[in-house]
Amino acid sequence: MPYMIYDNSFEGFLTTVFECYAQKIVPIDICRERDFQEVLFAEKMNIPSDEQKADRVWKALRMKLHTRNNELPFLAFLSEEDGIEMKLYRFMKRVFESSYSIETDFGDRDVLDLKKIERQVMRETMRILQFVRFQKTKDGLFFSPIEPRYNVLPFTIKHFKNRFADQPWLIYDIKRDYGIYYNLKKTEEVVLTEKGFDGRNGKIKSEILEESETTYQVLWKNYFDNINIKERKNLKLQRQHMPQRFWKFLPEKAPV
């Protein structure tokens, strides 16, 4: 029974599940490469990602799941919670080996946990869709920093690609130090070696910011302030719908 180590990607995790079946392995644990801590005398296997193997597992899994749960494994994986790989592995094993649907078997702790995690990740995804604010650079790139609780950026790509198809953009996850860049044709994952923005609040440095951008941000903040009805101000409700951890990225919440 080895520790199985993969390359941090969902594709790598699915490849690991494939190898568990192909080699008839029951793992002690499935660990991200970046998180694995050496265990004395433990057997370990490093599993390289394989697109074809991962694709076979993903297609087979989606065929067994109800359509409403087709994205559940991916969303749960994006949570990055400790132990999520083994929860998913046990869940997938039951799905593959059962002749009936186990997706509503909430007496199974893994099923219950995964559904709860899915809801949390979906809620965070919706917040990112709501609170992304782009800044325009002098070379015409629209840049937005984010710092989500979960690694939800991959699940938002389709939305932003459709919504902003006519402009190049880069959405960068400051917490995980990677971003998704769209060049008007396709998206790709990027890591910035030189960062032209403030790591605390994502604000682009003035020397590369489009000159009119500051004016637009001031106008947006003035609009926000003017439509606000002070007599009905409810900070508790505002924080409920607009968590304070997002405020540092929002021009409308910037200090005067």
C-alpha cells in the first residue's frame, strides 16, 4: 500500500485513479507533489500525468453520474482541502463498482462531505464572477487580481472567455501565484516572474496603467457612493453579500 504522489493537477489526480485500477493498488494516501512530506520507510509512487488515461477516467465517471453531479468531482478537487483526494477516490470507487446510484447516499460520509464542499466552492465561484474588477494597462490588456478561498479560477474560464471575448485579459490568483491569460483566441495558464502590480491589493503600478483608468475608477466610485442611501446603510448585510476580504480589489470600496 503506497503513497501515490501526483503533480497537483486534476489531470494528474485522474491519472492516479487510473493507475490504482490498472495496477490493482489500494493507496495509503494520494498526495499533491508540493504537499507531500517524506514518511520514513514508506513506499511511494510518483505518477506522471497522462492526458489519455485521465480522459478515460473522466469520461467513464461522467457516464455514471447524474448530469447534476457531473462537475462535482472537479469542484470538490478545486477546494484543495486536506484529504480531498482520498474522499474523491473512495467516492469514485463506489460509483464505478455500484450497480445503482450512490450520489444521494448521505449516510456515506464521503458523499455528504463532497456535496457540502461542492456548494462551498460554487458559492466562491459565483463571488469571483461578481467581484472581478479589471484594470486596463497601456498595452490594452485588462488585468484583474483575485484571491479566492478555493482554487476556483479554472472553473470561471468559460464564463470570462464568453463574456469578454473581444478583449485580451489576464485574471491572476495572487494567493496561488498563477493566472489565466486570454489572447482573443485561446486561454493559457501563466505565471508572472515579474509582477507589475502591488501584491497586497493587486493595483497595477502607475507607470504601466492606462492613463484614463484612474479617471474611470474615480467615476465608478463616485457612482457607487451616490446611489448609496446612507439612511439605509446596513454594513452587516453588505458584508454578507460582499465579504470584506474582497474589498481591497474593488475600486468602489477603495479609501478616499
